[in-house]
Amino acid sequence: MVEVNGHLPKGLRSIQDHVNMFFVAACASVGSFALGYDDGWGSPAGPSIRDDLSVNATATDIDWIVSGIPIGSTIGAVLAFVSTNYVGRRGTMLLISPFYILAHLLTVLTTSPTQIFIGRILTGMVDISTTMASQIYTSEIATPELRGAVSSLPSVALALGVLVCYVIGAFVDWRVLTLCQLAFPIAYLSMWFHPESPVWLLKKGRVDDAQKALKRLRGQDTDISEELFRIKENCDREAAKPKFHIREILVPLFFHPVLLVVPLVFLQMFSGYGAVVYNSVTILEGNSPIDVGIATIILALCLVVAVLIVSIFIDSLGRKALMLTSGLIIKISLLALGTYFYLRDTYGPESVEHISWLPFASLVVFYTSYAGGYSSVPYIMLAELSPVRYRDIMGSIGYFSSNLLIFVVVRTFPELQKSIGDHGAFWLYACILAVGAVFVIVFIPETKGKTLEDIEYFFKKSPDQELELDLVDKKGIDNPVCLNVFSTDN
């Protein structure tokens, strides 16, 4: 490749530099791997705890233990906002390691259901902190043309975490399954050897450090001057504005992305993911022609393969197309799964003997199609749609919403089974997705191939208008902020 003054021309990078960027993002995604492991933990661990006489846990105890991860994640999303902003994205990942060890020791070194529940809450807090940090980090270190693929790595890691958990859980009890997670803090330490996010460094005024970080990410022979200038200009523009004020929630640049991201997260959670992944073993018990342990491993393999395929093609297919296609196939799988349980509960087990394969087949389709869009696109768009000024707080809003909602799904699924039956629960999720498809078609913008700065312009009005924010009171403007706003048609 031709060099200019010892540097690669702007916009051109070697394959080695791209590999380096993906490697750094993969190391940062260990937190998502841990979250996937813990998402999958409840499926094999729940029945194992039920059979562990030393714990003596009731069905209600197990329901609460399984829901401990999303409860902790809801709390952790708020704490992660502070940490990612003040300690840094990389700093947060390194800071969390000792607490991860504490959380798992607290879980296994007891026979008390209450203490196990507390341990799972602490685990969820740690998981979401590293996951939020890694998602923001991967988005900020990626080049625009590869941001979708790089930002998909946390989703790939999450799917791998589920797979590894299911594989281990098929052969060991819940205590060993939990102790295996103590290897994750060691993996976190790999971030010592990688740079902090250049965007975060520039937000803190550390220009020299940001330049060094960008060089390490893009390659020492790559001319980073234009990219560094673009990022710095955007950060400086945001830094010149006053600190966030509660009245800024009325600014289109803030509330428009929120009004898109929160419904996307709602759709992701109420696709039935939490109900299915946290309860795959119990769903298949007595309803699968093959061994349940082997079945769950196959399901997780489907999840991993589908996420890998999507991560390769996401930058060419686009976000909306993946969401719509994924949602359609998920609906079909949920309708089929609900139909099986309706026939079984209405006409008896003998009525479904000839379609005993249907629950497993439906879950294969569910896992594959969920990974085909719903698992990654909402988080990618959360990072992409968040303006630099609001990225930390919007990340917290998105992750707080997702974990609060997944807690609602996981905790209410047993109640839905009791009140409207297994079939009613799955059909309800399918109906929600049908309504969600309309929302995606009408309101969600396509962000494929756009820079983060271009995406910000989407949420601003026409170029000849300015929006003055009264940050003091309605009578006077002590510290006004004038925002140049741009047309959504661009």
C-alpha cells in the first residue's frame, strides 16, 4: 500500500490494523461474555438448586434467585453511568474485577437461598457495569465503516457466554457452574494492555493521550489527524455547553433518541428472550425428544452461529432490515411454541406425541432469529443514536430500562404461565412483536455507514433555526445554549 510521508493515506488502513481494532474490542467484550454466562446460568442452575437438599429452596426462592441478575443489573446501570463517565470505559472494566470475585464467592459459600439471591444481585451489578463500558468502548474505538461489526462483538461474546454456561451446566451442579466464573476477572486484566477510549480521553481534555490511543488502535503508520480533529471538534463543541441540566430532557437532541431507544429495548426484552433463555431447561423438560442438556447446548450453538453471521453482514444489511426480519421469525417461533402447549394443555399429552419435536424446533428458530437482529441491533443503536453530550446518561437509561424490563419478564413469566397458560404467555410476546414491527418501520432511522456526528444531525431541526435552552427559569436566560439544528431529511 502506498505511503505518504511515512503514513498511510487518510481513510486507508492495513488488514493488520483492522485485526488489531477487532482484537481490542474482543478483549473489551469479556464483560458481555460474563453477562451471557449469567443470563444462561438460571436455566441449568434453577433445577440444580431445586434438587440440592442442602439449600432447601422453594419454587418461589428459585424464581427470585434466577431473577437476581436483572435486579442487580438494574441497580448497576445507574452506578455504571458514574463509573464510565469519571473512571473511563477501560477503567470501569479494570475496577470491577475484585467485586466479581466477591459476588461469586458470596453465592457458592452458603446454603441460604437469601444469600444466594444477594450474591446474584451483586453479580448482576458487576455484569452490567462491564457490559455498558464495553459497549460504549467498542462503539467509540470503531471506524464508521466497521462500527456495526465491531459493536456487534459484545453481542457475540454474550452469545458465547450462554453457550459456555449451557455446556458446563449440562455436566456439573450449580456450585461448580458458579465457581467456573472466577476465571473472568483474569480475562478483564487484558485491558491493562489496551488504550482508553479516545473519545473519553478527549472529553477529559487529554489530547496527547487520545492521540496515542488512536495511534495504537489505528496503527502507527496511519494518518489519524483528520479523525482526531473530527472527534476533538465534536467533543469541544459539547464541552463548551453548560453541564447537563434536567430541562435538557426537552431538547430534541436528547428526547428524540430516548423515545426511539427505550421502545427498542422494550421490544428486545418482551420478545420473550428472558422467559426463554432463563427457563429453557424447564420449557423442554418432558417436551423434548432428546436429552435436555444436549438440547440446550444446541440452542446456544445456534445463538452463537447466528450472532457471528450477523456481525459479519450487519454493515451491509442495515439495522432496520435485521430488526424486521428477526422480529418476524421470532413471532412465528413463539406462535408455534404456544400452539404446542395449547394443544397439550387442552387435549392432553397424547395429542402432541406426533409433534413432540415442535418445542425444541421452535426454540432453535427462536434462538437463531433472536440472534439475527434483536440481540445486537438495539444495543448498537443505543450507542449510535446517543449524542456525545448525552452518551453516558443515555447509556444508563437504555441499560437501566433493559434490565428493569428483563426482570419484569423473568419474574412475571411464571405468573403468566399460571394465569393464561404457557401458550398464552408465548402468544402475548408474539403480539407485542407484531405491534413493534410497525414502530420500527415508521420511526427507526437507518444508521448504517453514518458517522456518529451525522447521526446527531438527524435529531436536529432545520439549519436556519436555533433552539435556545433556558437553563435557569422561564423568565430569563442566565446561561443560554444555542444549538445549530439540522434537517432530518439529510
